[in-house]
Amino acid sequence: MVEILWVGRSKNEKTGDIPQAFVGSSRQECADTCKAVGCKLLPKKWGGEGSGEDDCYAHNGRVSIASVSVHRAFKKAREHYRRMLGIEKPTRKDRAKMKQLKDRYSLEEAIAKSVRSAKMVRFTAIGDGGVKDRAYADSIMDTLSKHGMELLGFTRHWVSGKADHWKGRLMASCFSLEEADEAVRQGWRASVVLPANQTEMVFKTPDGVHGVVCPFIQGKAVNCNTCGMCVASRRGPVIGFPSHR
């Protein structure tokens, strides 16, 4: 079972300071989820087929460095938790510590540690969370509903036909305008990778579906927390992201 590690804060200027998830109990398990869904941008060093020129910005940038820290901290916490499980007669303090360790990377804990201005949670910062099942998707939505927050995220798993429980929850990640049309026909909100030299801020797919380049990339004074255009539960255009690292 793929682990999902939630943290309460983010230094990402584009997303804003919101809770976010890191996929996998290790960097390799994280990358394996991207490989499993056939993401073409996964770098070769992680088992993908990336060209080297347009590889995934998450696996090559600062997010990758952050994920190393999160995965190392999780490994240390898990080992500590397992040692505590071995205590023959745990005291009340021991049991409290075990619960704290178990809950450290839960969505509830991340929200508790987030800033009050956070309105969104990001699923995910790195890795494809679309591999998680309906029960997990439902649990996320129930938790967010309780806290009055919204889900922001993308998945390549839509192409498998086995991720319909994420429709209206995650954006379909597409590599061409033709793919975006296919995703829309299947009932998804779509995002699409555009050429690095994209100059048009508004575009149309071959089927005539309206699209816009991410407002943050356009230079507007917004971030994901204040924008919300990529919240899949809302109606909206195809969102384009010029290829970047």
C-alpha cells in the first residue's frame, strides 16, 4: 500500500502556504507511482522515459529536495514507532507518544499545523496520488468538508480508466491538447502541458474547449490558495502549463 505523507506548511510561492502531500514512504516509491501511471516526464534516473529536456519539474527541482527531507523524517519516525510497539507494557505516556507518531503525517495533523489563511490542500507536491483507491479519496473529501477546505491536484492515472473515483476531485494531467479533449469527453477537468515558448495566454483545444494559461505563470498576483482555478470540483477551462523545470 502506497503511503501518503501530509505536511502542514509549504514554502512554494506558486501554491502558497498550504498543506500538501508527498507520495510514498521513500523517494523511489514516490517515483514508482509516476512510472505506474505512465507519466512521460519522469526522469530516467527514477525509471522513467524523460527526454532530459522537459523532465518533470517536481522530480528535478526544489520539490525533489524537500521530498528527500520528508521521506527521511518519515523513515526515522516509523522506526521509532516500531520500537515503541515492542514495549512490553507501554505506559499512558508511551501510548500517547505512539499515537502522536502514527498521526504525524495524517491529513488531520497537517491541517492542524497549517496557517489560518490556508483554504486548499495540495494532492500532491510530488508523486501521483491518483493510484489511491476510492476509500482514500472519499476520506480526503470528508476531512476537507469538515474543515471547509478544497482539494487541489492532478493525476495522470486518468488514462488507465481505473481512476474515475478521482473525477471532480483531481484534474486530468494531459500532454497534448488532443489528450485534453479526450479527458474532457470522459468527464474530467483537464490540465495540459504546453510548449515552453507558449505566448498565447488564452487558447482552444481542437474540440473548441476554452483554455487559459495558469494565472500565476501569467504574472498575476495570485497563488493556488487564492486562485482556485485548478480545483476540479469547480467548473472551469482547461488549464495550461508551459513546459518548465
